[in-house]
Amino acid sequence: MITRNANTADIPGILIIQSKNLYSNLSEADRRTYGFVTTPFEISQLQTLIDQDGAFVAEVNGTIVGYAFAASWEYFSQWPIFPYMVSRFPEIKPFHGQTITDQNSFQYGPVCIDRTHRGTGIFPALFKTMCDGMTDRYPIGYTFINKQNATSIASHQKLKLQVMDEFEFNGNSFYGLAFPTSGFAQTKP
């Protein structure tokens, strides 16, 4: 297994995993069992992430088996939930002694691992690669998880992300979670 920054040649593999795990493409039973991603990325959006060094992939035997995205709040502002999250920062308690802002933090996610490779250690390795790739730019990573996505909640709890906020948006309930980008210690799967 290799985890690394994504390149343009990885886009087809990313899109395959995205399609298999997109909320709108799954049955309710599959969503509960396997989790889901909610934000579909188009090729141009992926290319921009790649150009900004914000797309990371896991590869096994030449096949993309996972991805994680990370970028500035400015990049993610094209989706309405992200400006809303930023608007809530003044209400959130400090994280490791720092007030979370749109300047000292970035949005992490979505992240997705192909079902056939879950539980093999790919997720923590990919998360560490993402943190390493972002640590020189931001001390804090931030993300949201839909409260219905028990699979994602359980996976991120293993990585010790800290719940900082709970909010409602577009008829759904979410957790807002933070993590430091430096000093991430990879955990066992």
C-alpha cells in the first residue's frame, strides 16, 4: 500500500470510489452498513484540488483504493454548508488553546476507502499522509460528519478527532470535529 498526493491520472480511480459510495447511489441499508459520502466532486473540482496539493490517495497494486481531500475554506465555499460552518467558529471553544478560524484551519473531507480495503490500516495511513501534506499550511484540520453516518463517526473516533460543534443544516444533523495536523500518531486498524 502507498499513500501519496494525488495526480491527474488518479481522477478516474477517485471517481469510481466516489460513485460506489455516494449517498444518492446507495440504498438505506448500504448507507447504514458501509457509510457514505455526500459531496460529489466533478473532474474540474478534483483537478483544482490536485493543483492545490489537497487531494491524497491510497494505492494498492496500482489501483486507487481510497482518497482524502483537504483545502482552504475559500475552495470549499462553493458548497453552502462550508460558509455556514465557518460562521459558527466564533461560538466554538478554543482547540488546543487556539481559536479556530478560516485562516488557521482547513476543511478535511470527504474521505473514502473502497469497501474491500476497509479495516486494513489504509484509512489511518491516508489520514496521516493528508495531515503531513497540510501541516505546513495549517495547524488545525476541521471537518463535519453527518450524525447518520455511524461508519464514519466510528472510524474518526479511532483517530481521536475532537467533537467541537453540533449543528443542523439542510434538514440534517452534523458533528463538527477538529484535529491537529502535526503530531498525528497512526493507530492500529
